[in-house]
Amino acid sequence: MVEATHDVLVVGAGCAGMRAAIEAHDAGADVAVISKLHPTRSHSGAAEGGINAALGNAADDDPETHAFDTVKGSDYLGDQDSIEVFTREAPEDIIQLEHWGAFFSRREDGKLAQRPFGAAGSPRTIYAADITGHVLIQVLYEQLVKRDIRVYEEWFAWRLVENDGRCQGVICWDLMNGGVKLVAGKTVVLATGGAGRLYRATTNAYACTGDGMAMALRLGLPLKDMEFMQFHPTTLFPSGILLTEGCRGEGAYLINSEGERFMQRYAPNAMELASRDVVSRSEQTEIDQGRGVNGSVLLDMRHLGAEKIIERLPGSRELSLVFAGVDPIHDPVPVRPGAHYHMGGVATDTDGLTELTGLYAAGEVACVSVHGANRLGGNSLMETITFGRRAGRAAAEWAQSHTTIDVPASAVADAEREVRTLLDREEGERPWQIRDELGSTMLENFGVFRREHQMAKQIEIIDGLRERYGNVVVEDKGNVFNNDLTQAIELGYLLDLAACMLQAGIARKESRGAHSRPDDYPDRDDENFLKHSITRWNGDGPELSYEEVRMTRWTPQERKY
Ligand SMILES: Cc1cc2nc3c(=O)[nH]c(=O)nc-3n(C[C@H](O)[C@H](O)[C@H](O)COP(=O)(O)OP(=O)(O)OC[C@H]3O[C@@H](n4cnc5c(N)ncnc54)[C@H](O)[C@@H]3O)c2cc1C
């Protein structure tokens, strides 16, 4: 039975999903949002440091400079048409957010303040102290409520429904009451966020399990650039909680066990504000060569002084106090690289349209591709807003010019059978064991540095884990908040995505952005690998091909830091 029918169904209620829903509503469509979490608990709320747009308030800046920085930061793998759209439209989107009530930090003259971030040619990161994501998520939720947009809250989207060559709905599991539900839509916008939970050490919340990517993959859609997982250089030891790049933007240093500001050996010009891939590799090298402290390096903010730390970085201070027992006013904080952001995702055009009619994607689930092989800090929140808006508009326009929805009754019956199979199994392995092994082996064998023998080993490990997953047992047989069931489903998603990442990683015989092969292919190889990897699911495994990078103005330059 179809639960409800809408013009536009947005799956995910983070910054990308809510921005898409608002835009689709304002374009005249009947919109609903499906989210496994309450919207304000979405992971976007954890974003700290800021959001990039070339306002030029702190120094000369313009969209072209922002575009060039993004292209260069992407190690030339970003699609330049997407990047130009992004940097051109970002400033207006910031003004819109400000008019909706986002209380960004300001300068003395009343203009929005902008701070320096890594690999940015100008201080262009707009911020609300170090709780920018929290502010954005509240503002967007207010706009959602103001428009009375329906939210299927705590509904777990599980499968996309394709019929007649179109995406026409989503099969969900109702977390609060139990039961399989089908919501139909003329168009669907995926905004389900990233997949950091593939790794044991990650800044990502428990909910970041790549569901949207895996749902699209299982429907036969292509994922793009899956090998590129960004490691953030400053995650707290041992929890993996992020300390924003804003700390280094405000002047914090990185030091090793000898008290040396080691970035001068790796990136003498940009120092701590080199791009994230460079800083993470430098830290990992220090740790691997014995100049770390307990598997970490140290982030030193003491010279900033108490006043600046308390005013500009209050959240980072609190996190350090609570989760590392260190007050950065008095002592350096132990940090290490942690999995942070997936540059890969569902391939889309600049309106968020995927290969399948009626299906759109925006935010971290998508690969549009603005970030290429390495994302610049502050560009992701902006991407969620600008491309969330564009996807919402495009989905609404398509829905309003098409009238029919036709979802086969068998879709629900198939889903119910699948849940029954999982719930009826009485013996087998518990999912958490497989999840733990996946997280720790991904970190070990497919982390900051990648080595041929480790990747080959990880492919075998994933094959083994996937086989074991076939016999996984869900102990909770109930209907109400059965997290045991949904976590088992999420694990299946993570395993599929890991297989895609490894296949693309071992085949990319070069070092570019977040994909670093120091032993066998230490250099970027534009002749053979200036191309996107494209992964489809073929029966029982991933299948790899390549696609040209869309280049408009900038040709690759030698790397200098
Ligand atoms: C700690 C941290 C700090 C960051 N700081 C910054 C920063 O300062 N600047 C910046 O630019 N970027 C930052 N980033 C990156 C940025 O915050 C994220 O990439 C971005 O917020 C992702 O937004 P999203 O809307 O795509 O996904 P999310 O905010 O993760 O939202 C995903 C939504 O999808 C829903 N969902 C997922 N799966 C399902 C399912 N199966 N069924 C139903 N609903 C589902 C969830 O409930 C949620 O509502 C940071 C990331 C982290 C982890």
C-alpha cells in the first residue's frame, strides 16, 4: 500500500536535504522529507569552522579566485563547470541564509567576518564562532517548519523504487512504530550525507553510513571517485572528534614530540594551512617516523591567548577539555588524522540530476564534483546549500510538469519478505563484529597512505566480511526502535561501498589528493589518471570504468606547497 504521494520526496534532513526541500516548496511543489533522525540531529549540525563564499570582506576576493583555489585543491580532479557554478552562486546563498536569520560572526564594521582556511587564496570562510553547522541547521529547520513541510521523522529509507525508467518512490522502515512503508514521489532527492563510519577513527556520527550511495548503487547507478576519502588532520586523540581547521585558521601550530613546528619541512609556505591531504600526510609521517606522542601530534594554541580562544574557538576548547582532558589555553592538544569527508558519491550534473530520470542527489551523498580528489575546508557546507537549492528547484520543476506516479505493489511485498528473512534468522553472527573489523581494517589498509599489498589484503578482507554478512543475525525481533535491524541494513551498505572504494583505489596507480601511494606511485599521473573513476554494481560486485574530467579554464599545474 502506498502511504502517501508527493511531488518531491527529499531523503535526508541535513543542510542539503532541508535546503532542497525549502527550494522545491518555494517553486510550488508539494514536498516531503524523510529522515532517519530528527532534522536538527543531522550530522551537518556538527560542522564547526565555517562556509566559503567569495564575499571579499576580509581581503580582496572574487568567485574566480575561489574557483581556482578549489580546482587546485581538488588536485585538478574537480569538474570545473560545477566549480564555476558553485563559486558564482555561493555569495547570494550566504546572503539568503543571513536574511533567514543565520547569525554569522561579524567584523567591527558590521560586515560578515571571514577567516583563513587551508589552501584558500583569501580569508573567505564565513563562520558563526565554531558552531557554524549548528546555526545553519537551526535556521533551515525554522524555514522548514514555517512552510509546514511534512517530515517523515525517524523513517529509515531503505530502497529506491524504480518503475518505467523513473525513480518514483522510497521504501522505508518506520523506526518508531515498525513496519515497511512506501512513500511515492514524482521525483526523489537523495541527501543522506557521507559514509565516514567505514572507518574506526572518524569525525562522522553513527548515522553516517552511506545509505543513499548504496541505495543508488543497488539500483544500477554510477558512483564517482569512490577511492577519495579525506582524512582531517586535527581529530582528537583518542575519540576522533573534530577540532576545526578554524583553530589553525586563527593561528594554531602543529608540533611534534621534539616541539618542532614540523610543517616547515613539508609545506614551508602554507605551513599548517596547506590543504588537508598534505597536512594529514605530514602528521602521519611524523607519527610513523617516531616523532609522535602516543600515536598523535600536538596542536598548540597557547600563543593565541585565552581571550581569542574563548571568543573565537569556544567549542574547540570545550571539546578538548571534555574529550581529551586538556585546556588549550594552557597545554597543546593531541590530534591525529581521522576519516572525515567522502569526496566520492552518486554522480550528478550541476542540477543534481543522476543518470536515472526523477532521481536527484545533493550534499555529501553526491559527487557533482566540486571537490575532486581533495575537498577544501568550508566548501562542503557551501556545496550542501548551493547544490541542495539547485537540486530542489530542478526536482520541483520536473515534478510539476509530469503528472503520473505508478509504483508496483510488488515493491512492498519484496521489501517485507526481505525484512522477514533478516528477523526470522535465529542463528548467525552479530553485525557489530563485522562492523568493527571493517572499521579497523579500513583504517589500517586504506587510510592516509595506501600500499598495494595492503589494498590487496583489504579486498580479501572485505570479500570475507561480505560472505559473513550473509549470515548475520538480528537479535531484537521487535518493531519499536529496532536499531539492531537498521544497523544490520547499514552494515550491508558499508560493505558494498568499501568494495567499490578498494577496487577504485587499487586501480588508481598514482598519488592524487587524498589518494596517496608513497611507495609505488608517489606522483600525480595526469597522462593516465586525470579522470574520474566510475563504479557500478554488477551482480555481485563492483565494476570500474573511467570518465573524463570536465575542464573549462584551468590546466593542471605542478604541485607546490
Ligand atoms: C565534525 C565535522 C565538522 C565539519 N565542519 C565543516 C565545516 O566547518 N565546513 C564545511 O564546509 N564542512 C564541514 N564538514 C562537512 C560537512 O559538515 C558535511 O559534509 C555536510 O554537513 C553534509 O551535509 P548533508 O546534508 O549532505 O548530510 P548530513 O548533514 O549528514 O545529513 C544526512 C541526512 O540524511 C538522513 N539519512 C541518512 N541515511 C538515511 C536513511 N537511510 N533514511 C532516512 N534518512 C537518512 C539523516 O537522518 C540526515 O538527516 C564537517 C564534517 C564533520 C564530520
